Amino acid sequence: MEAFGDEFGEGSDERRWNAPEMWDVQPGWMSEEDLASTRGRVPMLYVEALPVRVDAGGRVTSVGLLLRGSATTGRITRSLVSGRVLHGEQLRDALMRNLEKDLGPTAFPVLPTTTIPAAIAEYFPWPTGRFHDPRQHAVALAFVVPVTGECHPRQDALEISWVSPEEAVSEGFAEELEGGRSSLLRQLLHHVGAI
């Protein structure tokens, strides 16, 4: 029995592990077929962000909720910034990429100093528990992110509405958030003491 770290000694398959095809770590999207197959087998990792505006004392004054067309229901819904973490991508990079993707390049988000999420949401493809995503089993690390610039939604986001924390958790907005995100929104606002 070899010691830890000696597994690539004589007679090992070191060449196999160093072959270029074994280390295809280029970040990027999977094909639609590969993504569908993967979603059916393993949980997907996402980051979600609640964009906020804060005053000089650091108190949340307004919350940004995206308006977008739902790919699952065909309805117009409200949402948080959300997206997958790509293979080989660090969480901070995934968070920044998805904030820019949804809010535009001039949003100027102030990322948290650590990648410890304010909340974790686990979505299931069947309607049990608080969070539901009919496409997949997914785990989302959720953050509250102050933005200081101008937001110009891109990709599939139609607009961003800035509302008070109290209005964001009102029944009207809660009904527009799908998949249990109204519960996640409450968790995030509670985490920063905004409600």
C-alpha cells in the first residue's frame, strides 16, 4: 500500500490522469441534451442575489425585483437575480457574472467580503417543501448585494422595480414570485434587518 500522494508511482496510470481529455475544465454551458441529462441526475448549484439600495447608515431603503417571463409557466413573474455556477467558477465570479447578466454592466454591485450566503434554498422538481423548480433539483446560495449604479436589465429580464422592503414582502409582490421565492425574499430581508 502506497502512502498518500504516492499513487502516481511506477506502474500507475499517471498518464491517463494527465491526458488533456481528462481535464476539460473550460467553463461554459453544457449542450441542452447534457444539461437535461445532468439535471435529472444531480442537484445543480445556483447563486441568487437580492439587489438592494442602502442609505449612508447601511440600512436597506429599496429592493430590486426583476420582471421576467417564466420559462416554466409562460407567465410574467418577479424574480431575484439568479444563475448557475459554472464548472471551475468561483462563487464570487458566478455572483458577479449573474449580477451583470441580469442588471447590466453599470449596476456596480458591492459584493460581500465572504462567500457565506445569507440563506440557502433547496429547490425540488416536485411540490414539497418551500421551494419548487419543476426542471430540477437545485441548491441556491442566496446573497443580499447592494448596488450603487444604474441597472439596465438584460438577457431575459424585462425590467427591475425598486420598492421598499415592506412593499416587496406584500401580498401583491409575493404572488408574483414563483417557486417559493417569496419565502426566500423574506429570509434575505430578515437577515439584513430590513423587516
